Amino acid sequence: MSESLKAHPLLRQWLGLGASGQVQALSGKVDLGQGISHALRLIVAQELRLSPSLIDMVPASTQTSPDEAVTSGSLSVQHSGTALRCAAAHWREMCRLAMAQRCGVDVLAVRCVSGEFSVRGATQTASFAELTSAEMWQSTIDTAQAQSPLAEQDIDASLAKPTALRPDVTSKVFGEFEYIHDRVLPNMCHGMVFRPGTHTADVIAHDMQALVHHVQAQSGVLRVHQDGLLLGVLTETEYALSKVVKHIEDGVAQGKFWRCHAEVPDANDLPNWLKAQNLDTTVVADITSEAPTDAVQYLRAEFHRPYVQHASIGLCCALAQWTEDAQQLEVWSHSQGIYNLRRDIALAFDMAPEQVQVSHAEGAGCYGHNGADDVAFDAAWLAQLVPGRPVRVQWTRQAELGHAPLAPAMAVEINAGLNAEGHIAKWTQTVWGQGHGTRPGRGKTPALLGTWQTAQPQPVPMAVNAAMAVGGGSERNAQPPYDIASIKVLNHRVLNMPFRVSAMRALGAPTNVFAAESVMDELALRASQDPLAFRLAHLRSAGQARAAAVLQKAADMAGWTETRPADKPEGWGRGLAYARYKNTGAYCAVVVELVVEEKVKLHKLWTAVDVGHVVDADGAANQIEGGALQAASWALCESAQLSPQGVASNNWDNYPILKFSDMPAVEVALMSQPQEPSLGAGECSSGPTCAAIANAIFDAIGVRMRAMPFTPENLLKTIEADHTSAQS
């Protein structure tokens, strides 16, 4: 039984009937643009033998939805999908039994076809609505019904197979979809909270006094409110607010209003900065086989990734409204965890959680902890100034890039040894990095940026890692997935956080896989083996068949051979990499073809993935492709620029991402395993893509990149360092 079902075991907590007869499906997982709502719709439709068009996925809200914590970790299908499948199957079989009792026949005689129950040889039919009693809604879900043998007699079981198109795509393509940014509530006003670029700062009193006086005198300004480091402004129109925003952001660029101070790690020496901090060390794995063999060749290599930003093209936005007596608060947010956000907002305003309602509304999408929760606090904080009126807050590009949490910088060292037969005998992987989690809803105090900057600030929580039972954080995928006699993995969590860090897509997996799969290529070279053959030779034990299959499939798709093609241009290269996400999730292998000229230009990515039972093939492929392209952007472009005044890379000029013109062709193969449980698709391609690009660069020009991003400047530095090392 899934954790979601354990916490919410009643049928009414997952399913219902609307006034027009639509089936209402409830989920605590939210749609971030990844299409999870459609996948869940297909699951319910298939179990109820209904067309997906008859299933209404109710937007998540703390008023109606089950609490499923955060939409993260590629777990929505496993958690919410399993719960909804069991709930729908339970409802179907309860209605089958009710039909049998109504007709006085054995339950075996009842079939469910197109959502209608009938008895063989009889003309009487009944719908779910006609057979469902009030007591049925209160019943505890029997998970065994998901494997009910009676379901096999429903001959139209293919009716709801995943062939239906997502209902939201057309409106999004034509600009008709209502995102949270588009929502307009009656009597709504507009606001912005201005703050320094660092957690702590000093207010420059004369600048701030002059600023408050200036803003209050502007046309359309409703309220100006200062509290500690925060300055809030409310206006009647977006236009009036835009003039205020420009004036303040121009002043901030000139060093006005706040005097910031933050420790800035040396961007050119991040690994040593990480290692010099106070550390919390854990042993992630320490495995030795009964008969280890001695290594005769050793390799030591160190890799690192800089701080990385979310860089969502869409900006964070929220709406909030207090009742006129300030006893209830409603918030509309694109947060990934509506219940977690509710808890921390309640803490921030000293309220009971039941006094706060958080409703999810789709934003532009983000994978990880961005500023969505912080902007929700901003809206709620400003809405106190105008009880009864809704307040809309949308961050600017400078705020989006400057105030959202960063993905932590990481360093990874690998020591590996080959035995005389060319097999890996020993592997030690050591990781340094801050924790990957400061999300709301998990601590004694609110993890919301604004609450740390008021006149009575809450403490700033230290970033932590998730438990290894759910994949870990900086240590995610640090244990190699191959057959190796002796494996040791150490994780050093850095206990210093001058800049806020938190979760970003796949957490520590991209860096760990980049390091491990680069070393796999180096070891293959030392063993005089083809990179594919070398990996397959380390995937021969029991239980490794699915891993070997995705590697072979990706290689077959790309036309991989052990010899380099002779007809390729100078600077052409290819690389491959493999990982099983979290070592428990989806299996993914990637082959990259690229050319290194004045910069790295990707030509094509081939990706083979085993996600178990595929619910929505189109949605899964989209997730895998999107994950690979975002990882390519990290690998080739992205590096946060930090200063004592905060995040300096707060516009597209100094934080470039992969452009549409740089996008490679991507081919995805889903290796469906209908009898296996579904595995999440959203994050599995990130690590293998980063690693495959690095391996392809080496294949192209013989340069081993050990630090992301692989920009022209970093390529040149590496080439020069290799040349200097060769001469010494």
C-alpha cells in the first residue's frame, strides 16, 4: 500500500461525482506542466472503464485534496497514481457487487462496459452514480481490488488505454490557457515586496526614508509598508507598480537602500571552499564482496559543479486574500507542496493551519524549490494591509533570478581500481556539498524568505538532505550501479549556507552520474575496451538485465560501433552514459553526438528508458526529453555568479541558458514493462545526459572535462592545464 493510501484510506478522499455526472478525481500532487494530471486521469479512466474525457481532475487544494506532501522525486505516478488506481478499482468492484445484489445474481455475472454495469442476458443497466451509496463513499479502500480477477471479464478494458490527448495542450499552444499569472479576481490590487539580495543586510536609513516618501507620492500607490529589511508596495494597477519597480531596481543597482554582506565562495576554487567548511559526514555505502580481487591499475579523479539557478522563463506569481476580519487567509499558488506551504504560512502569521487555504493554480513550471512559496508569502504579507481585497504579486526577472534558492555547488572525488582482468575491483566515491533541501513544511520555523527578513526575523534553516530511503540529496546516485567487488561511498554535508540552496531537478544525481560515468569511460580506455562493452561487462549479475537492455537499446538507436566512423568532421564526437535514477527508479541510457568548434554544438541525443508500466507514453517521452535538454543547458551554459551583494547573475545576459537555436534532435525509446510497477520519468535523464556530453567531448578532442559547465572558456582552461601538465 502506498503512503498516500495509508494516510487517506477512504474512497471519498480520492473520488467523487460532480453535479453533471463527471467523475471527480482528487490528488495532492500538482501539475507543473509535466502533465501528471493527464496521467492520473488515464489511470482512473482505465479502472472505471470510462473515456478519459469523463474524468475531471480537480485542481489541488488544501480544502479538498489529500495531503501528499510535495510533488517531487518523480514519485507522482507511484504515489498518487497507485492510490487512485486502487480507489477506482475499489469503487468499480463495490458497484459491481451492488449491481449483483440489485439483480439477485452472482457477482460473477456482472460486467462493467463503458462505465455501465449489466448482467449477462438481461437488459437492465446501471451507472456508477446509480449504484453508489453514501456509505460507499465512507468505505475504506480495499487495495486487493486493483488485481480483481473480475475485471478481466470487462471486454472494453482497452477503452481508456493511454491514447487520449492531453486536454490542456491546445489552449496552451494558442495562448488561451489561464495560468496563475492571468487570473483576475474582483477588486484585485497589485503588489511587490522589495528586499536586499542577501539573507542579512543593513537598511541605509536616509535612502530608505527618501524612497518611502517618493513612492507614497506616486499616482496609484495604495500603501507603502516597511518591516525590517522588507519594503512592501501596493498599487491599484500593474502600470503604477511597474514605475515603482523600475525606480527601486535602478536604485538597488546603484547600491542604495540596503548594505548587503555575504560570504562569497571563490568561483575558481569551489571544491576547496566546500572541503574547508564544517562537515557532517555519513557513510552511504560500504560493500565488500566475499572474494574481492586486488586492483593493479588505479585512477583518481575529481569533478565539480557550480551553483546553478532555476532560470524559469515564467516568473513566480501568487494571489492572496484575507477576510475582512483577518481570521481566514486564502492563497493561490503554483507551489509544489500546497500543504507544506499552508503549514509555514500559518506559522508565519501565528494561525492555525485550518485558517489558511492554499489552492494550486498552474504556473509556467519548475522542477525543484524555486520562489513560488516565497512569492506566496509576499502576497499574504501584503494582503494584510488591505483586508477583504485580493492581492497579486509577480516577481520581476531580477527578483526571480536573484532571490530564488540555488542548486548547491558540489565536488565529487572518485578513486577506482581495475584488476588484471580489466574488471573494476574497487570504487570509492566521496561527495562534498550543502544539503539539497530547505523546502517549507519540514521544520519548526517557516522556510519562507520573507519571514527571515522582517523586524522580528525567523531563523534561517540549514539545508538538509532527504533520507536515503527516498533517494538522498547530495548523495543521490553516488553509489555506482555496476557489479564492483568493493564499493564505499562517503557524503560530507557542508554546514555553511551564505546563499540559500535547495532542491533542483534530480538533486545530486546529475553531478554524481557525471563523475561516475566519466570515470567509467576512463577505466574503459585503460582496459582497452569499448565504453559500451565495458559497461555491459559490469552489468551481468542477477537483476541487471533491465539496465543492460537500456544501454544496448540506446547504443542500437545511435548506431554505436566499437570503431569511430571515418566520415565524420573534425571535432565530431559521441559519448554514452547510464544510470538508474536513485538506484531504485527508472533506468536510463543516453548517447550524445556533438561537434566541438568554437563551442560545443549538440547534434542529437538518443535516450532509452525503462519506466516499468507506461501510463502515458507521450507524457513520459516529453518528461525524458525535457529533462535531457535542461541537463544539457546545465552542462554547457549555466553557472550562478555570486557577489557580496547577492546573486549577480540576475538577468539573461549574465545567466545564459541553452537557446532554442542550440537545441539538438532528441529521440526517446520507452521500453515498456507492462507487468512491472510504474517508475517516474521526470528526472532520470538528467545525470546520463550531463555525463554523455562530457564523454562525447573527450571523444571529439581528447579533453576530459571535470567541471561543469563546458563553456568555451572552461574548455580552453582545461586544454591549457592539460598542456602544462604534459610539459611538467
